[in-house]
Amino acid sequence: MDRFQAADVILQERQLAASAAARLCDLPNGPTAIGYGGARGGGKSHWLLAQLGADDCQKIPALKCLLLRKQAKSNVENFEDFRRRLFTRLPHEFSAFRGILTFKNGSRIVLGHYKTESEIDNFLGIEFDVIAVEEATTLTARKYQDISTCCRSSKPNWRPRIYSTTNPGGVGHAWYRTRFVLPYLEQRETETRFVPARVADNSFNNPEYRQVLENLTGWQKRAWLDGDWDIAAGQYFTTFRRDVHVVGSGPEGPIFDETRAVDWFCAMDYGFAHYTVVLLGCTDGDGNIFIVDEHAERLWLPARHAAAIKAMLGRHGLHPSMLKRFVAGADVFSRQSDGTTVAAQYAKHGINLRVANTDRINGWAEIMTRFGDVDAGIRPTLFVHERCGRLSETLPSLLRDPNRPEDLLKVDADEDGIGGDDAADALRYLVATKNRTITQRKLRGL
């Protein structure tokens, strides 16, 4: 606060919370990455430059900071505006040609920019004590990880850290939400701290700007006005709402009582390098479907999966023989080079699978229908228990296929297991596949 006062920099409450998080990075067990994101007009860029120039660079002499933003022109113009506003009382020199601001104590802010992600490679190998990334969701997880390798310091009195600001949406929406937003929401932050930004946090916004955001519709309104990270451009399940569809979330959300279950069933999306996801679901007397539990692991053999699946069922007093159906994708029934099938391997361990309805278009449509639309007064009939973490994290991040809008864009998990649509496929199998009727059983000779 003394440094901000000396620089005549005034920060608002939410910005001060972000600066307090930044100071936690000084502690030996403190975070190493601070995220500040959400609604547009929340004062994120103002905070980022103030934190770098008025606090960090004045605290430590000869600090070297990288300010990274997409597009050179917007980076320089944005920086120039904030420099004139924030650093009038801090002696410094600025070379727009070189893109370097140098303070009296030798601390520097280097402007970095990129048009395509490949240009980020130009910074690799260079050491920066602080890296600040604006519009972080314009980066893929891989490029954010690459630039993170440059964040290191030889200064004994400084812990390197990364600051980032952004809005929901963009190519990096999923990884940013997983890395920063979810640990904050689930109160399990360790290496990161996240500060949510709201347009109401910035009292310097003109009233007309808020009205512009109020006039938006769809994903843009929820993302840019409300700072809702469960929504993104091109999102498939636009009516999915965590506070509505995720049950067991406490007194303010819906709670599920398992004694109401009428039928129990499971669905599997099989993988090895990809995740194998098994969802346990049930219906109640009113025809609602509840996804009660999940098993999600990769690089496991069927025997190990089978044991974990039985343990999952056991948590609910169930055995595989008690299920109305246990379905899986068609690949589980394809014969391998030795003539066996994955389904046969599971059968050896007491889990008998049958082919799921794999119709993608109608399957996604049924899920969408069951989610309802609370904004339009249409009641949902599909709910997910909060213990199904992978499924509830996957659903908001899924996008439409631009070449086939009725379908969902196929996406695989990255090297760290983040992302992917395996849980969504398992949900589609579970919802779209119906119990066999007596007539069907007779026709099949069962």
C-alpha cells in the first residue's frame, strides 16, 4: 500500500484483492500463478500494469518483467495509455521502438506480443522474473506451459510468478478454467490464486458501458457481463447451469436422495490412452435421470477398471447384476487381432456389457432436451451429482462442430488429461440407450 500511495495509484477493492494474492507469491509456500478474470470492464488491465510497475518493480531493483499480449499494436497502445495514467510519479524511460520501460532502480517491463502462437517461441530460453499474460485464453494450454518455462529467477530475494488476466471464452477457455477457476470454486487452491472480475467492481465504468453488456444475449451476456466460466463461445450445452443441474451442492442447491431411485444403470466410454469413463445413473418415480457417480481413469487394463467399477457400485449398495443395463460404445465389441473383445475381458470379471445407442445427433439432442431451459421456464429432468467431477467439468466446455452444428466437436484430452469428451460420450450412451422391452427380448431369443 505504501508503494501504491507513493506512485499515487488508486486501486479498487477487487484489484487490491488481486494485489494481496500477488504478495502471497513472496512466501516460500505461496502460489506461483495469479489469475484475474471474468467480466469485461472489471479493471483487470489497470491492475496488471499497476501491480507490475508500481509494486513489484519498485519493491525489487533490476526486476525483469515480460508483459505478453496478442497483437503488437494493441499491446503498445494499451500500454501507452496505462503508462501515462499510472507511472507519472515514478521516474522511468520508455522506448516504444524497443518496447521496453525502465525504472530508475533498473527494473524493466518488456512488451512482448504474438500474432500466431508460433511467435511465442521467440521468448523461449529468456529468463524473466515475472511474466504477465493479458487475454490468457487466447493461448492454448501447450503455449502457456511453454512460456511458463521462461519464468525463473536468480535473485535470492524474489520468487518468480505469472500473472494473467482474461475473459471467458477463447481457445484456452477449458484449460484456464481447470487451472484457475475450478480450484477457486472448490476451495482447493495451492499453486494458484484466482480473483473473479465483475463489471460492477469497476466504479469508473461509464453507465452506458454496463448497458451495452446488459443488452447482450446468449453466451456473450453470461460470459462478459456475469463473468460466467460455465459458458463460452460456440458452447453446445448452453442451458447447462451448475447451480441448477449439479445436485448435492448444499442448502442452496437441489439435493438427491438415493432412496428415490427406481432403476439403476451404467454406461461406459472405453479408452486406454484416453480415459475410460463409467457413469452410474438412476431414474426416480417422476422420470428424472440422476448421474450419481463416475469412474474415470486412463492407462488401466480392464481387470483394474472392473475392480474400481464394482467398488463404485458398492458405495451405493449395488452389484453389476442389479443394473437394468450396462452399455458401452461399439469399439468395446470389435474383435482384436487375437479374436477377443474388450467386452469379453470385462465379462470375465463379472461385468456384462451390451452395445449402446451411439447415434450422436439424437443422443446430444436428448441430453439438451433433458437439461431444459430454466430461463424459459422449462424444467430440467437430468441432473449430475457433484461427486461426478469430470462430467460436470466437461459439459460446459464442449463446443459445436462448425461443420456440423447439430453435432458436438470431437476433442481429446491433452497430455495432462485435461479436457476431452469421454465423459460426455458416456452420458450420451447412458441417456440415449433404453431398456429392452419384453417384445425385444423375445425377438432376440432372450
